[in-house]
Amino acid sequence: MYTKKGGKAYMATRGKKVDPSEKQSVVDLAKDLGFAKVNDSNYNHIKDMVPTFIPQYDYILGGGIAFNRITEIFAPEQVGKSTFVMEVTKVLNHLGVTVFWIDTEGTADRDRMQELGIDTDKTFVSQPAKEDLTVEGVGEYLKKLMEAYSTPELKNTPVVVIWDSIGGTISEAQANTEYGEEGARGRHAAAITKVVQKTSHELSDLNMALIFVNQVRMNQNKMNKYQSDYIRPGGAALDHAEGLRIELRKGAQVKDKTEDKTYGGHILRMITDKSKQSRPHQKAEAYILASLPVDDKDPYGPVSDGVDYEYNIYETAKALKFITTGGSYRKYTTNAGQEINLYEKDFLKLLKSPEGKEIRKELFQKNFLSYFPDDFKPLHNETIDVTKWEDMKGIKEYYAKLKKQKAKDAKVPKENKVVEEEDVKNE
């Protein structure tokens, strides 16, 4: 109760003792108002993340691509957007995650997918009628998938939906515009806004990841060097709704080792343009290749199309000095003390062969632990086991032993402390 005294309001009960039973706790008050402790809340919680298993990429991504979120991947043409997404699809196949492609560009060709290592029995692609190849049609596909995966039987099942691409999908209004007739500006963005607004809210309650591939167009209104060279279709709603926005750029070309030294691929530079799961505006590089021949006698080479896994392990290990160069040879000493001294092409063949399986795993894990020395977020996934990836086996146990060793060291007086990290690694 309040009264007036001297023109000022004050509590009439001030100074009196209040029975604690009559007080409402802050926790109870919060519950009554529809709030919960952040520590007790699962609202918008990321249940799972899927890595690329290219450590430098996963580092800037904060572990990988998150579920319950929209991820956008954009780049100009011929950079490798669809090829990169196919690499992610291959990883999802290995980890047992269902993938749906909504393909409005004709990218999801069966032969090309198989060529890049995708399990086409575990990957599903939309086969829309001509009239459904619109933004609104994609919205209906997404609605049906979300309704199907919101049932009690499927709610916790991890699933990824890939839309390739936003920029290549017209709106119904644009589809109904006659040739030679100028369409109203903003129709495409308005259609995408509706799709994003309807899906982003539902997504937070599903174990689903949406990956939107986006084309870009030249910024013809660029006024100074600080403005972007490109404009991304989609409008502001997409900018606000997505949790991760990845820009891909084409770096230096990789020349093959034949006399002609023709194009054999290029560096694929990744930039986190926006990220709610890691620090944004970070950069990382890996290689995207095109059947890179290593010499004239072996014209097809040991290197695969796309984001070649072993080639990237090899190049990363060189950059981190695990593999050293001596003239034309590449040198590496294994944990067991075995010395490897081979030409580059033979080193790559070894990593791809059954005989080189353990060496590949050893190099991968050395690369991986250089970027993630203490822990790796996707290892704590709720439904996706990333240790199904062959070269990840043993990593979880390593972290557990390292944590145990650190706890043990913390109890030992500083003057007597001996940290045996090498023993932990060798185990």
C-alpha cells in the first residue's frame, strides 16, 4: 500500500517485517510471466552440428553447420557453391542424416552426385511440376516437410533441406509477367520474405537444418570501394532470420603437373559473413579440384573431383609443417617412428589407398587437434554421432583423457606438477 507524505510516495509497510511465506520468489514470478532460467531452457537450443571435416572451415564455423537454423551459402557463378554443398551432403550421408534437395536449377544430377561421393539411395530430390518451380512452390515443399517432421515419431530425427538456389527461383508474380513486360520491383524479395517468416519460427522446434544456396548479381549502384561488389537476392527478412551466412570466393588456381599446366582446380576461400555460433568475418581456405592430373603418365591422377578430402589433409599438413619438403620429396615421420619419403603424387596415392588408411587418419587428427586442442562442439551432439566419420575415431577418448589429466594436474602442487601431454596424445 502506498500513501503520500511530504509530496512523495512511499510504502506504508516500510520498516515492517514481511512474512517470507508472503513473498513471491523471483523464480516463481518469472514462471508466472512465462519466463525460465536460461540454464533450464531448451528454447532455440542447437541440438546438433554437422562438421565439414575440413578443420580450418569447421574452426571459423564454430564447429560446423547448425541445426534449428537457416544457413545461407552465396557466391558468384563458377566458384563452387553447389559442389561445396554436395560435399556437405556426402558428410551427412556418412553420418546417417536424411537430406532433401529442392533443386530449382537442375544441379542435383544423379551422375554428378555419385561422382562426388554422394549416396544417392540416402539423398532425396524434389521433382516439381513446372508450375511449382517458384519461391511459393518451394515454400509449400518446406511446409510439407516441416509438418511431416513435427510429428512425435520424427520430431527428434535430424534432417537437412537444401534449396538450390534462392536467386535462381522466380516468384509467381515474375512467372506471370509476359516477355517484354517490366515486372514490379521487389516481388522476388517479398515472396522470399513470406517463406522465411513462415519457416524460421517453426524451425526452432525441429531438429532440422535449412541450407539456402544463393546466387549474387553485380551491384550496379556501387558508389565507392567500401560497398560490396555484389547484391544477394532475398531481402532483409533472410538477413535477419539466418544464423549463419557463408560467402565463398575463388582463390588462386591450382595447375596440373602436366606439360600444359592446365586448370586443375582452385582455392575455395570461405568467409563467415554472419555467424551466431562463432566470431563472424573469419576466413579459411581449402581446395576444390577438377580431376587434377599429377603427371603426363598418369593423366587422371589420384585426385578426385570436388572438395578432395585427402588432398586437403595433405595440403593442411604441409601448411602446419607435419609434412616437410625436401627437394622433390615429401617427408613425414609417423607416431610410430616410420619415415615416409615420397614424391607428391605417390604421397597422395598412399593417403587414398587402403595401406595408407592409418597414416591418413594420423595426419587428419594432427591437423584437427591443431585447430581444436581442447574440445570439439559437435562431439556433444544430441542425435548425430560425428565419430561415425572414420578419421574421428579416438578423438573423443583423447579429449576425455586430456580433461582427466588437467583435473589431476590441478590438484598437484605447482612445484611438483609434471604435465605429460605427449603421453595422453600417444594413448
